[in-house]
Amino acid sequence: MTITQVRKRTGELVDFDAEKITQAIQKAMLYLEVKNRKKAEFLSRKTIEALTIEQRNFHQGIPSVEQIQDAVEEILEKRDKRIYKAYSLYRRSRGIARELKQYFKIHDDLKLGINALKVLEERYLLKDEDGKIIETPTQMFRRVAIAIAAQDTNYGKDPLKTQDAFYNAMRKLEFLPNSPTLMNAGTKLGQLSACFVLPIEDSLEGIFTTLKHMALIQQSGGGTGFSFSHLREKGAIVKSTKGVASGPISFMRIFDSTTDVIKQGGKRRGANIGILLCNHPDIVDFVTAKSGKKLSNFNISVAVTDAFIRKAQKNQQLQLRSPKTGKIIQKINAADLFELIVRYAWETGDPGLLFIDEINRKHPLKAMADIEATNPCGEVPLLPYESCNLGSINLVKMITNGQINWKKLRTTTRLAIHFLDNVIDANNYPLKETENITKANRKIGLGVMGFADLLFTLKIPYNSKEALRLGEKIIKFIAHEAQQKSMELGKERGPFKNFNQSTWQNKYPSMRNATCITIAPTGTISIIAGCSSGIEPVFALAFLRRVMEGKQLPEINDIFKKELLRRDLYSEELVQEISKTGTINKRHLPKDLKQIFVTSLDISPQFHVKMQATFQRYADNAVSKTVNLPKNATQNDVKEIYLLAWKLKCKGITVYRYGSKPEQVLYLGTGKPIVVSSDYDGGCPTGHCPH
């Protein structure tokens, strides 16, 4: 007898194709970096021989897909245990995915992971008025590509070629723009920027005008940053009413409460950062403002000057001045204030620090005005009313044959800069003031994600000099190509309006964008891309993920799993044990494996800062990164981190000591597997970067 047909899972009969068995086996072999077509063909022939012997036992002599896969497993188990495990695990994961996908209302035309599908279903894919999803993942990427490429017509270019390039980069998950662009491009809402900074004037009218503007921005999908430094201190006399001012903290609470009732574009809750200068009279109240569960929609950071850090180191007095009158209200010991900042950062994760002098030293538009605030995660310092659109390159997709494909990285970088510049023109701005200054300065922020996975793939420990050197090489390369592309666009389309007021005029004849490079947290877009977030190390190598009501799936870093299989070390029992702590640093495993596959808490805090500083050297915006600390870290550890970040010329710094927030999505050391929420991105255990 000869097998000529196969029964699919739907019951449909299709022609039997032996090549599909060969390809499935070859795929498992390639997963283990085994390239041997002849061996795959041999194992395929053995499978077919086994199927032929069993043919009489099949219904009507026709095997089902499952019966063919059973036969493949039997042959592989007898002849190559490693390939068998790789094939079996993949088959099982696809089976679980098929089972779970019935709960989704998405046609998964890209075969994405369950977590990516959940995020897309909840936040990104378009829905009709009844809430029914009306597009697939590929249709989403096509919608975005069409809307963004269409801007080329403004400059006399045919958008069709660009449209395909944009679409393919997103579909292949090589580059993704920030969430509002994926959500809103090509829609009536059309608000595409992730980051906004709004000014707050020292008047009731000014404060509540800003509150209204914040509501409009957050409803459209953007995050907002504020400096409260211009608001007069608590108790100051208000001449118009003869009353006293309530101070910036009281108004922060109003902003926080307003954010609570707004959902961004109907999809997610808003995010804020509140910033106060270190010499504001209410600085002590600000530092302690987030103790307990207060200001839950705010990250907070103290804008510290170089002078303040030096005074703190020398135990000198700091003058606190009224922002309204400039008069000295109080003198306090700078070292005491710094210790208070450190204590509350240790206790709660807030406040972080913004090194405001360094930000303004590197600000390319310092002739226009000083920067006072950033976006909620701190990676984009912005002038009042400015917005910025971001995007990130998936570094794992830049690997070819075990090495970084620099040519591909160059092409992707230049394409991404073109894309992000077009976003500025495609954007439907929520405020006229924002549209005017954003188009005048054309700030964009291209960054990376998947850096930890890249290091895993290349077998480079995150906490090594080699990793620092590679990180510097990558970001320097991207920054150079980005600036070159921006310069070319400047020649073709004209430089940004305020080019002659910028520091770029001394370096390039023309620049299209005032800034080009940002390292963002990439929380949800890294879930879609299936890679580690930003430049963060992974927090856990294995854990359980809660994907929906009553459903928990074991999850293991794919590159780590591949290496375990390649070394014939993989077992369900081992993964179960690792999932209790997330790390392998105390497991009886090969030394080099433990050196390569380090997690966030395996890495010294100083190395976290050094990696941030490495990327900051070439990021003309800033870098979002969390220095994760173990629960037993001391306040002195936090202090040293803050001082090192200042010394290494970071633009900001934030820490998160494990267990220091009332709620987090990942808990270690319980003796049971770690269970995390569906939207955990593998970075900070709070589920998002605190700044």
C-alpha cells in the first residue's frame, strides 16, 4: 500500500507530501543549529516506512496529521533524543496555541505567540462599533504602512515602494513604531505620538488648561510629562485672592485623579511623570509624595543640578527659593535631602533623578529654551508642548548565521528614520501648540529592543566588557546611520525649521530632525515582537504566564531553551525548578551556561548603570532603563548607583528594589513557580519600567 492522502484536523483530505515531513524534521534540527539535509531526509524516509506498516490501522488507510506527527516522534525518539525533544516541544506548544486561539477573536495570519495575540486583541487591532475585531495583524501593519508612506507624496515621491518596505519591516517584526502609531495610523483619531511634555503656569487658569490638555492627550494614546517647578510653594500668598497657595503636590493629586478616569483611546490607562527642581521649597514633600499608594498614575523624579550633587557630597547648605519671587525660603543640608531621596527610592522605587544640567548640556536646541521635563519613562527630554514619536529595531532579527548583519542593520535604521519622519506629517495632533513646535523641531526617537536576547544568541554575558563594547558598537552604528539619513532627508525635504538655532548647524549642512536616537522601554511592542524589552536584561528565564481566566502557560526564554536542548540538558523538571526563582545561578549546570544566561538580579547594580551610560553616549535623547536591585539591597547601594549615574553622564536614573512596591507582577522565592500577568514584558517585575 502507498500513502497518497492525509486527513487534516478539519477532516479535509489533501495530497500526501513527504517533503513536509522532511521540512518539519529539518526545522527541529535547525532550531538546534544542526544543518544536515540528508539526515532529515533519512529520518523522513524512516517515518514514511513506519506509516506504511501502520497504514491498515488508519481510518480508510488515510493517516491524520496527528498520526503522522506521532510517527515522526517515535522515529526521532529512537534515533536522536535532542531532535526528538525539539520537535516534541514545538508540537506541544503549537497544540496549546491552537487550543487557546479558539478563545481569541483574531485571525492569526502571522502565527504570532499567544501573548502577542492577547495584546493585539486588547489594544491594537481595529474594532467596529460593536467591539468586533475587523482586521488581522498583517492588515494592521498594512494599514500603518499605507498611512505613513502616503506622506512621501508631500515631497514628490511615489509612496508605493516605501509602503512595501515599511510593511515588510513591521510584518517581519524587524522594526515596530510606538503603540499610538500602531493603534491609530490610518484611523479617524490619527494621534501617533507616544510622548508629550506640557508646561504648567503658576495660575489657576494655567494649571487647569494644562489639565484639559493632558486629558485630550491621554485619551488619544499619549503619555505626559510635567515640571511642577514653576508653581509657588505651599503657603505662599496669592495676591489676587489674599489666600495661600496649596503647592505643587496638591495639584499633582488632581492630575493623578483625572488620569484615573481616562483611558487612552479607550485602550489603556494614562501615564505621567512629575518633576520638581531640587531647590523648590516643597521638595521634601515631593520626595515623600508617593509613599503608600498615592499618585499611582505618576512616576516622579527630582531634577538635580550638578551643584546640588556636589553640595550633597560636601555636606553643604542648599538654598530653597520661591519660584514666584526668587527669594530664599529656607536653607537645608543638601546631604540630608539626598539621603531622603535615596531612602524613598529604596522604599518605594520613587523618586528617580533627572540630571537636568547634563540634559541641557546635550540639548541640541539649547538656544531656544532649557528643558525642564521628560516623557513618563524618562527617555525623551522635551520642550513645552513638544511631542515625540518613537520606534525600535528588533536586534534579534539583525542576526544572520550567528553574527550581526551590519548591512541589514544599516538598511533597517535608515528605513526607520524615514518612517519616523513621515509620522510627524501623518500625525493628527491633539493640540495646535504641539503641532507647531513638533513640526518646527521634528524630534524622533529610534531605539532598540531584544538586546538581552541578542547577547544570549551570541553567547555574550550581559555583565561583561564584551557586552559593553558590543552595545557601544551597535548604538554608535545606529546613531551614525540615523543622522546620515536625517541629513539626507534634510537635503531632500528641507531641514527642521529651527535648524539654525541648533547645535547641528556646526556639524552638518542640514538635518531633518533635531533628535534621532532614544532607548525606550518597548513594553508592549517587545511582546508583539517576541523579544526582550529595550536594553534590559531578562528578569526571569522561566515562569508561568497567566494568559486568560484560569489558564497559565509555562514560559521559558526561547534562546535559553534552545541551548538546553542543544546540550541535551532540557527536562520538564529542570524548567519547573528554574521557574521558582527565574535564575540558574545556583543550579548544577555548566559554568559557561550560568555566565551567559544571567538575569537582572544576577547583574551588579553598577553594571546596569554602565550599560545605560554606554547607550547614552550616542542617544541624543535619553535612555530608559531600570536598575533592578535584590530585596536585600541597602540604601547605600541606591546612593552609589545615583552617584555613579551622575558621574557617567547619564541623563536620568531610576532603581527598583524587588518587593518595594505594593503591587508587582512577578514574585520570587515563594517555593512555587512564578506566575506573571499576560502583559508582563520580561523586564521590570512591576510589569513596566517605573520611569
